[in-house]
Amino acid sequence: MNERVQPETAAELGRLRESVADVDRSLLELLRRRMSLSAEIGRLKNNAGHPIVVPEVNDRVLTRARQH
């Protein structure tokens, strides 16, 4: 199925794909920041002798994510 796409449709598809790529870049940057913050939290907890993983906190994070 090799249909030709109209030039205006191709241009709109290109714009939409670039918008998706922009969102992807933003998401990846946010995930990088979150991972960095989480690593810092882990270091602080470790230095203070606290457990790194706290199931109640994980549950709150997951519940918050599901609500959004």
C-alpha cells in the first residue's frame, strides 16, 4: 500500500511528528531529573543510616501517579 500523501498532509504530519519528538525530549529530561533527585535522596538516606526503600513511600508515589 504505497499511497501518495498530499503535500499539505505531509507537512502537517511533519509538524505533528516534531511536536511528539519535543514532548519525548521533555519527558526524558524530566525522567533524568527525577532519577537524579532519587539518587540524591538515596545517598542522604544511606548516610543517615535510614532504609533506602520504604514501601509506604513507594505506595504513595504509585497512588499519586495513578491518580494523575
